[in-house]
Amino acid sequence: MISDAAPTSLRRVLGSREFWNQRALHPVARILLIVVVSVLLCIAVGFIITAGHFARADLLALMLYAAIAAYAWHPLTAAFMVMVICSLGAVLTGSGGDLLELAIALGLVAATCAPWVIGLHVLVLSALTADIALNGSSLTDGGVYGIAGIAMIAFLAGLAFRIVTAREAILVAERARVVTDLEALAREEQERIADALHDGIAHDLTLVLFHARALPRQPDEAARQVSLTTIEDSAENALQSVQSLLSLMRETRPEGAEACPTRYDGDAAQTATSLGMLLSEAGIPTRVLAPEALHSATPAVGRVLAETAIEAVTNILKHAPSSQSASIKISDGPDIVELVVNNKAGLAVGATRASGGGRGLPRARQRLALCGGRLESGSTADGWELRATVPTHHPQK
């Protein structure tokens, strides 16, 4: 397995954009380069002092060392400086030493510069070597092969360094991507848990609280029985939601328990009918205008509208329990599906406040936006209204 993984990793590095991009030297290599250049400068200055005069070759040597040091910060500039200085030295002095320095510098070029700069460096080195070899110079017999061998060794060393740094950069980028993906998954899981708490448990507990408060004020035994039944059913639904949520968090969810069955299972039209009965049982006369089923909307759109309707009714029960009346209307048109929920109350402060804060309406707005829809809510002259519209032909994100 190890022998198979290594070539695959190398092929991936060689085929990546990161490998071919120009790069800076590694910080450790940068420090080593500065140390080496500093030592060479000290040696050159020592030779100048010992000789007692400053020659043209000394100036070229100092300029070359400064150019090599520039690889630590600006590789492209340094590469051109080295090529120009070594070319001047080779043309003016005819010395093979400049070719040797240019061959060694190929390692730095291969490690840091773009491919076209590497090719240009090799071309300049080849042309200068051929010129000096043909015109007769200080190159000894076989000197051309020596320059070629040194250049090849320097190139391979630079290439190896480039592979190592590119692989490190790819691993860092991959690690950052994995961390980002894990954070996104964690946020998604948190959103799922929060949605389960809000959409299921919070709704049922709102019903329990509403009917528990209304129970002592019920005028007759039939009304008290309705409240007791609603409290019992809502408490049971909340308990089932808690159990399902715990299974989800422990990843031991039994088969078929992806979503606990509730009285609101079904499409938006059926949910609207159930919610109307719920409000009526709570003492808020409610008119429901909805088709038997949504034919133009996708199941995803129907589910989002149903969740939005549940949120609207929950807000009415929570913030305007003394509403005089309410209405739930669903219009199933050829191009758009619209949900309108409103209540009439002498004071709709609670509903207005709910539209500006809390989690339910912002999450409903996000869900509708994923289907290309939008949500508007706010106070009216005599109550509060929620209006959700979704186009029937929109690719879900």
C-alpha cells in the first residue's frame, strides 16, 4: 500500500497548480541562504583587502552575492539579476567561474521561479557555455560536461525542494478545507437540532402552556376536556420529539424514526386544515381557505409552506392568545403558491415583536429563500399578518 500511495501523491503534486506557481523560499532555507551569502561576502571582502586593490571582477562578485541574497525575498528579480551579472562576467572575462555560479544558481531558480524563468535560465547557461567552449577559454577539456553535471545536480536539488514545499502547501490547504467542511457539518448539525427543538418541541410546549393557562377559565366541561386532550397530545408529541432528537444526537436513530409522526404530517393544505382546527379549539375562530392538495408545488415547497404555517400559528398562540379571529389561506396558482396567515386582535404587540426577534421567522425566511420564495410579516391595522410566496418552478438550492 505504501509503494502505491507514494507515486500517486507525487503525481498529484506534479499535476497541481501549486507546484508550478512561483514561490518564496522556505523560512529555514531563507535563513541558510543569508548565512551562506554573508560568509561568501566576508571571504570576498577579505580577498579584496589582501590584494590591496578593487578589480572589476570583485565588483561583479559582490553584485552576484547581493543578487543571490535577493532570492530570499524576490526570486524573479534575483533570477534576472544573476543571469545578467553572470552573462557580463562570462563575456567580459571569459571565465568559466561565472558559468559555474550560474549553474549553481539554477538550483535556486528551480526551487522558486516559474517554469518559463527556469527555461530562460537554462537557455542562457547553455548559450554562454557553448560560446566560451567554441571560442576557446579557461574551460579545461570536459569542462562543458562538468558545468552540465553541476547544473543538473543543482536543478534536481531545486526540484526536490520545490516538490517538498508544494506538497506541504497542498497538505496545508487540504487540512484547511477539511476543517472548513467539518465546521460546516457541525453548523449544519446544530441547525438541524435547533430546528427540531423549535419546530417540534417548542410548538408543542406552546400548546401545553396555552391550554394549561386557559384550563381554569374554561366555561364548561366540554371545553375543559378539549384543553386536557390537547395538553396530553402535545406533551406526548414533545416527548416523542425529545426521544427522536436524542437518537439523532447519539446516532442510534431507529429505522423509520427520521421524523416523528405528528398531527401535521402531510402537505401544506392538510397542515392548514389541522392548524385551523387547533386555533378553533384554542378559542380563536379560524377560517381556512385551502385546496385539498397542492398540485403545482413540489413536495419540498409544500413542506416549507407547512413549516411556515406552523410557525405563524405558534406565534399567534404565543403572542396573541386573545385574538378575536384568525385566517389561513393558501392560493395554488400556476406560477406561484402563496400562504397568508393573519389574526385580528385588539393589540398585536406580541406578534409584531415576534416578527423582529426569535429564531422561527428568520429560519422560515431562509427555508423559503432556498426555494426561491420570500416571507413578509408584520403588524396590520387590527392584528398581524404573515405572507409567504414561492414560485412553482424554481430549482431548489
